[in-house]
Amino acid sequence: MTVTVTQPVAAPPDDPVRMALDDPELRASLVNHALAVLGRHLAGRPAADRADKAKEACQETGVRALQKRHDYDPTRPVSPWLHGIMNFVLAEAIRSVRRSPAQESADPAAWEQLEADLDSDKAESVHARLDVASYLAKLPSEHTEVLQLRFNEGLTHNEIAVRLGISNVNARVRLCRALVAAKLIAGVEPREDRP
Amino acid sequence: MNTNNRRLQIDLAAARYLDALERDDFTAMSDIWQSALSDPELDMVLREIHAGLIEEQSQEALATSSAALTAAVENHLPSAEIVQSKLGPVTVADVAEELFRHTPDRLPAEAHVLNERLRATQEPLPDELGLSGLTAWAETRFGVAPAEYWRAFRQAAVKLELRRAAEAEYHLAARRAPQPEEKP
């Protein structure tokens, strides 16, 4: 990771960006963001190394946020703004450790198709219901189960977590993976066959 | 927008974010964080994705360390027993495996033959583990065996049931507490 050396940036104590950076909960969420991204690339490294890299990214994010604090719109929440800066810091860090180029961008049309197919307003039609069933039939069982719990039984993430005996955040990630798998089907299915 | 549509939108935005993260597509991630500027719920969900990924990475690291440790113990301490923590009901195979590893003295040869067969039987044990009931249940399914075999089988079954119950209690105590407010 390339850490830019900068002079300390002075900010008044009541500056919203500075106050946010002093918030331990927000700092922890920034470290989590860095760990989630860097952890995939540093999987073989000791946990302490990964934690150090994540803290470095967090510090760099803090420095850049203070430098850019005049760009921050105080009418908007500060957390996503800081995570956006962290995103750029991590992009630079990953570029320096990545061996292969980034994969192609997601097919936005496939995501739109999936949204249309899963939309409950349209699920009243027999065709739409059949379409959701066709997704389920083509997916591996671990994805089918979580999609059925969410879209057929209408369970919340907490309820899915309890049903599967996993944590709430793990239920969230499993549902995301199932939707990504469904999106792949939406992207390859010929549109003329769709309702 | 109705509640279901809102839930679907959030679910799909979260899925797109995970997809982008796993493809190192920082431009798409940046766009989603931009959307989160006007959507506090999305902000919270994206942070949950990070927490979920960290949990997965920790479990993978733990599994890797555990496999390395198991291999080292099996290579260098062949007489040691590695007790694997399992969830779910105790099966006939679990009990037969326990008897294979800790075989009681003076079991007749036909008991060993039956035990070898039962090591592949994944049927769960009955709820009642009284000796007469268990013997009747087992002989109906697996055939007749010497009484001392079923006594040893019952002792091993009770030991494994107690161990499994203790593990289940541990997992229950160590589970993550649910969030006070449910999110879509």
C-alpha cells in the first residue's frame, strides 16, 4: 500500500468530519470495510498483518477526509462519504498488490432483468411466478434455500439467520451470493422467452 | 414504493455491492456508496456485508489452521484421538466409530463384524436409550448381536449424547445476539 505522507491537517473540534473520525463506532466500520476488501487479497497472511493494513487504510482515509472536508455536504450523512473515500484508498492499495486485472463490470441489464423478475408487484402474474421458480430450479441448493426463505416465505434476515442457525450478517451475505447467482441466470436467459 | 419493493431494492443493491467487491470493481462500489449518501438504510446494509465477509474470512482462516493442526497431529501423534465438534443428532455410525476407537475387551468376533457394518449407518439414535429398548430397536434394524455388544453400544451412545449436548449448549451460548431492530 502506498501511504501518502502529508502534513497533519488542522480542523476545529466541532468540524463534522473530525467528529465523525473521532467516533469509535464509525472508525470500526471503516476498519471492517478495509478488512473485508483487503482480507480477500491477503488471505494467507497472519491476521495481525491484515489488521495492520486495514488500520493503515483507515488512517489514510482520515487524512484524506480532513484534506477534503470542505467538499463534504453537512446536510448528508458523513458515514457513506467516508466509506467512499475509503473505497478510493482501497482501490489504490489493491492495484499495488493485485496480480491479475479487475474482472469485467457487472452486466447492468442482467440486474435490471432480475429485479423485474423478482418484483412482487409483477409476481401476481403466473408467468412471473413461473420465472422465479425457474431461477430456483437452476440454482444450487444452498442458494435455493435462502431465496425461498426470503422471497417465498418473506422472512427477515434475522428470521433466516435463526432458521439456518447462522449469524444475521452471514444470512445477509448468503442472500447476496444467491442473488448474484440468480443474476447470472438472468444475464444468460434469452429475453424473448421471458414473460 | 411498497415495502416489498423497497426490500428487493435494498437486497439487490447489497448483492450488487458484494458482486463488485468480489470482482475488485471499485467504480461500481463507489457508485453504490454514492447512493448510500441519501439512503441511511443502504449505508447500514453495506456495513453488514463487510461484517459478514470478515466473519467468513475468519471461519476460512480457522478451518485452514484446524486442517493443518489435524494433519500435524495425525502425522506425529498417531495414537492421539482428534475429537471433531459436530452438530445434529448422534448417529449409529458415530457410536460404532466410538466403539471402533475404544473397543471394549472380550467382544466376540460377530460383534466386530456388525460394528464395522454400523460405521456406515447414518441413522440417528432413538430418543430413549434404555438398554432393553435400544437393543430391541437396534436388533430390528441391524440384526441380532451379543448382549455385551449392545451394552457397550449403549454406554458409547450415552457418552456421545452427553458430549453433543454440551457442544450444543456451548454453541448456543457463543452465538451472536440478534439485533434489537430488524432490517428488511
